[in-house]
Amino acid sequence: QVQLVESGGGLVQAGGSLRLSCVASGNIYSIPVMRWYRQAPGKQRELVAAITSGSSTTYADSVTGRFTISRENAKNTVYLQMNSLKPDVTAVYYCNADIRVSANYEFDCWGQGTQVTVSS
């Protein structure tokens, strides 16, 4: 059984920083792509950033320059460094990954989410 577990969320003042972590565990062959999504109250879930196993990255326009996604392939871990935080990034942040359990089988996996709250 494969699972994603996020950590690092919390309450921070505007202008502060947080670093989210997400560890994938279980019977894993490879993880081609890992992503961070977020969902604010009353809004749809949106993609924040994504990173491939080769470290190619993609960011939502709203976080470019303030957030950095990275990963450690050997640890099946992805990070999201969030700087210069503003109240409008308050949301539940979810880790998502394309998990391969063999060379021929891949599925979409989600973490349980971690709350990020930025106070003004």
C-alpha cells in the first residue's frame, strides 16, 4: 500500500516562510511526477507546483518567485518552500504524485493535506 504523508503546515504571520514536506512510502517502483495542490475555503483545488524525477518544475503564476518546489528522489520526498507569505495563500495544501508500482502500472495518489494559515 502506497501513501503520501504531508507535514510542515501551520500558522505564520504575513511575510514569513514555511516549508512543506511530503514523503511517499510503500511498494514504489518510481515516481515520475510529484505535485503540490491547494484548496482555499469555497474555492476549487488548484495546482501550485509540480516537479519531475529529472527536476523539471512548473509553477502557478501566482506563486512564481515566492515558492520553490524540490525533491529528493532517493527519499521519495517532495518539498515546497514558501517565502514572503501573504494571507491569500491560506489553504489546505495537498501532495499528489504519479506512483508507479511496476514498469507497467501507474496510479494517482493523494496525501491527506496540511493546513497553511497566514495571518495579516
